[in-house]
Amino acid sequence: MTPVKHSVAVVVRREDGAFLVVRRPDDPADPLAGVWGFPAITLAPGENERAAVVRAGLVKLGVRLVPGGRHGEATADRGSYVLHLANYEAVIAAGVPSVPQPDATMTQYAEFRFTRDPGVLAEAAARGSVCAQVFLAGRAEEAARLAAFRERAGLDAVIDV
């Protein structure tokens, strides 16, 4: 039986709507080397997803995160294991992000930045990043729901205030 690896990815948002992305290191053995995505972490034995979000903030970004809602999940066969990943929203409660962090037992990131452009995740999604795929699929579903609402209501546009 193929082992299952449970992980969470964190969509850290600022008040202005920008979200934090991290760039993976340039490791030739990593199929996602050098791409921008979300900080992610594998759950420790007995750990729940929300606790993993908090731990990801500490060990991946050096900040204390407050987890928000769960926004999508997906499963991917990685050959030697099956990855089950859920995306969570979070906000920074304390600290300023800094990468890489000193814990060398897990992937640390080469750089980070805040963006409002979901297109920065396109390459990662195309190369198999589950967290990027889940995020982009959620945005596409939201756009489709909004378009259907506009059509039903006979509106040319909707303004989000």
C-alpha cells in the first residue's frame, strides 16, 4: 500500500489583499525547483491541519500565523507516496517573514514576496504544484460563480467594496 503524506499550504494574506509567495531553492533533484508557490509543510504524527499551519509559519517564515479557513484540497500520486494537501488562509499575528529559516530538516525557501498576481503561480501549477493548482482552481470557480450571478441578475459589472 502506498503511504499517504498529509500536508498543508498556507496562503498568507495582508489587509490589502496581497498574498505571500515563496520561491523554492534551485535544487536539481526538485521538480519544483526555482518556482513560486505557497509555504507548505507535512503534518507531524498526531498534528491537525490548523496546528500545522501555525508550525509552518514558525519554521518556514519565522512568524506566528493565525489560521483562517480551509480553501480547497487535492490529492496527487507522487510515485513513492500519495500527497493529500489542503490550502489554508492565514494572517501574520507577530513577526516579519524571513527566509530561509535555520531548520535544515525540511525545504526552506530562497526568497519571498507579497503579490496580488495569481499568475505568478502558473509555472508551479503547470509543473505539478498541488497548492498552486488548488489556489488557481478556486479562483476560476469564484470567477465562474460571479459571472453566473451577473448573468442571472442582468448586471454588466459588480464592484466589490
